[in-house]
Amino acid sequence: MNVSESINHQILKALDKLIQVVAQLRSPDGGCPWDLAQTQQSLIPYIIEEAYEVVDALHSDNQEAIAEELGDLLLQVILQAQIAQEKEYFNLEDIAEIITAKLIRRHPHVFGDLQVADEAEVHHNWEKIKQQEKEEKKESNLLSDKLKTYTRSLPPLMASEKISKQAAKVGFEWENAEGVWDKFREELGEFQEAIANDNKQHATEELGDLLFTIVNIARWYNLDPTIALQGTNNRFIKRLSLMEKFADKPLENYSILELESLWQKAKKQLSIYS
């Protein structure tokens, strides 16, 4: 056995152990009550949470944390496979074979004879193959049906970004950036009017329209709204943490003017070291 074969054997051995552990957790004979109670649907929040924790670890560039969080996400895949296998829907082998076949099918420039010039051509061929797959499966080609999948499978902010990009591709787009800003001012006015009328349902709708327009502004200027908001959240927490260090009593015991003073002090200090 050469070095490569030895490494692959170790990887497969580790995966097999994880599979066995999950199977034992799901076993009616001595398994874990919590794991036994789980269904494909009950695990959905954990899949989302673990995916976000992987992203957070990747942003931190902490390799130990990345490995740990990827393990947590892998557990969710193994758990789903185990539950499906118990119900005779599919198993882990099916999952691996499906994704392997898809990768080979969508990379004819690697596993076939197709020649490509650059990354853009790779993306074009990928989309073309996806379209062929949809036609073979007799899936709808309507843009609205495609956009519905984003609302079902993505967090709202990411879904809005995808929806606006796809709509723009078919020409449903402003002629220039000023048109987007005009739309922003229009939606802001409508939101303010709904708030003034104390109509919560209408205000919620107008807030959604306003947020969607902001996502479009981000797209026009090639900005990622998810990264932008995540950065704001992190900066807020950092400033709040400094405020707590500066404070000599709980924050709730300060007046709003005192809190604003602490906020500005924290903001100034962070700007010095950033």
C-alpha cells in the first residue's frame, strides 16, 4: 500500500466510524432518545445553524474552528442519510453517487473532450448543462418558478440578491443607477407614510420593498449586502463591548446621552486601531 492509498484508507476508516456512531445513536436498542426523535424536517434548523457557523469559522481563518464546524455540518449530512436509509428512501451511497455523477456531467472540460478558454466559459457551460437537465426532468423553465426556489431555500437577504440578479438578466432592470436611487426614495417615502398611518401590515410590506431596493442598490455597485450587514453587526458588538469596558456600572443604569457618549468614545478608539 503506497502513501496515497494509506491516506485514503484512513479517511474512509474515519468516515465509517462516524457512520457507525450515528447509526448507534439512532438505534432503538440503546440509542439516544433525542437522536431517535429527530426527523428530516426537525433537523432543518440545525443544518442552517451549522452552515452559518462554518461561514463564521471561515471568516475567522481559524483552521481548528473550521475543521470542527465542518465536522458538525458533516454530521447533519450523515444524520439525514441515516434517517432516509431507515425509511428506505435513499442512503449515503446514493448521495455520493448522485453528486459525483453531477460533477462529472457538469465538468466536460475536465472529464471529457470539451475545450474552454476561461472561467466565464466554464460558467456558461455549467448553466447550459443545468438547463438541459431541467428539460430532461421536465422542470418548469418559467423565471418565476426558478425564483420561487430561492425564497424556499435561502435566507431572505440572499434570496433577494439572487432574485434581483435573475430579473436583471432578462432585462427587468433600471437604465442607470439614478433610477435605482429614485426607486429608493419612492419606497422610503411609502414606508414613512405607512408608519405615520400606524398600519403595521402595510408598514411591513413597505419595509420589505425598501429592503429589496437597497439590495438592488448593492447589486448596482457590486457590493454584497450580506457581508455588509454582517460587518455592521460585528462592529456594533465590538463597540458595545468597549462601552461595557469603559462603564463603571451596568449599561441599563446610564441615560441615553451617557450611552451615546460611551458609544462615540468606543467608536473613536476602534477607528484608531483599525
